[in-house]
Amino acid sequence: MATKRVTFRLYPTQAQANKMHYWRKLHCALYNACVEHRKTSYKRFNKSVNYYDQQNCLPEFKEFWTDYKELGSHALQDTVKRVDLAFQRFFKLKSGYPKFKKSRRYKGWTYPCQSGWKALTNGKNGSLKISNLGTIKMREQARDWGKPKTCTILFTQGKWYASITVDCIPSRYQTDVGAIGLDFGTHHAIADSNGNFIENPRFVKVAQSKINKIAKTSRKKRPPQKKVKASRRWRKANKAISKIQSKVARQRQDWQHKVSTEIVSCNSFVATEKLNLKGMTRKSKGKNKRQKSGLNRSLLDVGIGNLKDLIKYKVTEAGGFYIEVPTQKVKPSQTCPNCGHQKKKTLAEREHHCVNCGFHCDRDVAAAMVMLNYARGMERASSDADENTSTGVRKLQASFSVEALETHIERDSGCA
């Protein structure tokens, strides 16, 4: 049994949409009130307020603000819980002090249990019934459907969505049981160990010309100060740019799902590289800031992190194996997959040519082959470790050729 999230597009009537907008503002006001309550209690009275203190105040709060009665107790408790989680992250030094939310940027609310809502669907389209609101039509098709657990109502880019989590039995089948190594990059989005390439779609680059065309006039610049009200033209242009960026995000997500499904459908053993994406996309502090920002934009356009996560969960769901190879230890881009000889390469060198054995292929394909060889050795070594540790070590070394093994033995004997 697994927990999955399915997002449905909602189609409320005009009266339902107006009421949902009002509820969203009420939840935002409750969130800000809880933040102010904690802030005031600590600064003026030196008293810390926790989640249970604020939760116990909700019945009295609803008696005074009667509009909150139709929102549901569990949904209000979840909004209070959001404030508690924000303060927990702050105390763990993982984020800044919780701030007040603007109503136009507060996306929605959550039903943390099965009370207050009901999904009238079998996973394909259907409707959503919400207490004190009525039945709302929704459209989407879920791959796997089961017992609904929670529901989050979201408003983004002028559209309403219902994100529902369900407990289900995942079903993902494979047409072929193979093994593959994957190397991620910007020149080619993915290069595999079989010599195939998946090109970088470059969604941001395609959409950038449209964004520049919308924001090129001087009258559509951002206000110089935060408290200065933006012009009508600027707000209109900003809305159009946000619409394009949202479309780019949807295109990237659709492409990532298709690519990951194609890879997993033919392979039950996937080896990829372990990357520090946060460090790779860090801003440049020295020279060549423009080149570094362009590289960061290309890396984020591919979405390597999310693509790896999709491949990982789909392979695991199908009963396969997913292994990340430590790149700093193995150095796949500098290692020959045929003999194991290592030689440093510059980023301009796109072809791998081994001076030791003469093996020649694309640089990214060679790196993918090295990762697959190393991952196979790890899997064999781990499976044989309980029986004989020395046998597992020999099988790990056997992932490379005999010449590479002799080279390592000579090197070890020389160091000894």
C-alpha cells in the first residue's frame, strides 16, 4: 500500500467561486492572527504559545467570528498547524521568522481527514462534495486510485484545483527488464549507457522571446519602491508573464513524466550520478557572472533534481533498483569504461578517447557506462557480502576489465 497524490481541476459555479475566495481570505486572516498571537504573547508577556493552546481557542474564536463556523473545524485546525510548522522550521534555523500572508497570495486550505468533503469519483473525472458549499465538477484521470485520505483546495493562476491523497496499490509494469546508466547535462538532457541521447527541450529559452516582447516597453517596469502602487499596464504585463511561466512549468513537468516513464518501462536497474545541485546552481561571486547565470538557467530548465526523483520512485514502484553513484569517488567523466584508466578532461572535450586502450565514444555516454559498471559491481558485492566478503570485493573489481584490475594491483603494490 502506498500514498499517492492526485490533482484534479475544479470547475465551480460563479457563486461557488465567490464563496471559495471568501473562505480563502478567512483562512489567510486566521493564519495571520495566529502569527500575531504568538508574536505578541512572547514579546509582551514572555510566554510561548504552542499549537494546542491556539487549537483550544478555536471554539471561542468561532463563537465571536461566526463566519468561520461553516469552514469546518478540521480545516481550521490545519491552518493553525501550518503556523506551528512555520515556527518549527524557524527554530530549527531552516527558514526565516514567519511573516504575515497576503490574501491574494494565500493559495488555499486543507482538509486533513475525511470529514468536511467527499470525492465522488473512481479516479477519472467526477465531482467533489464540500460541506456548506455543494458539489463541484472536477476533471482528471488518476493512474492508481484507492481510498481518499486528505484534500487540499488550491487557487493558482486563476484556476481552482483539488489535490487529493489516496492510499492505493501502485501498478506499474515493465515491457523489458534491462540495466541502464544515465548521465545528466545541459548539452544533452540525458545520455544513457546504450549510446542514446534525450535532447534538452529548452522550454525557458523558447518562452524568453515572448517574455521579452511583453516587458520591453519602459512603461511596464517594476515600481521603484515596494509601497508604491504598480501601474495598471505593469500589472497586466506581469500577469501575462506569469501565465507564460506557468505554461513552461507544466510543459517541463509533462516532459519529465514522459521521459521517466519511457526509461523505467524498459529498465529495472537504473544507475545515475549523485549530484550537488544546490552547489552547482549557486550564484557566482567572482567574474563571469553572466556565463554562470546562463549555466544555472540551463540546469534549472532541465529540472535534473525532479527528473531523478521521478525515475527513482517509478523504478522502485515497479520493483526495480535505483543506485546513485558517488561522482567524487568514481569520477565517471574522467574514467574509461573499457579499461578504467583515468585522465582529466576539460568541459570543451565532448569526445572520450582513451590513450591507454584506444576506446572512443561520446563523453557523456562513457560516463553513463562507467556508472552502470560501478553500480553493477556494488549490487553484486552487496548480494555476496553475507556469504564471503572477499568474493564481494573481487566482484566489485570485476566491473572493470582485467587490464584495469592489473593496473590497480600494480598501483597498490607500488604504494605498499
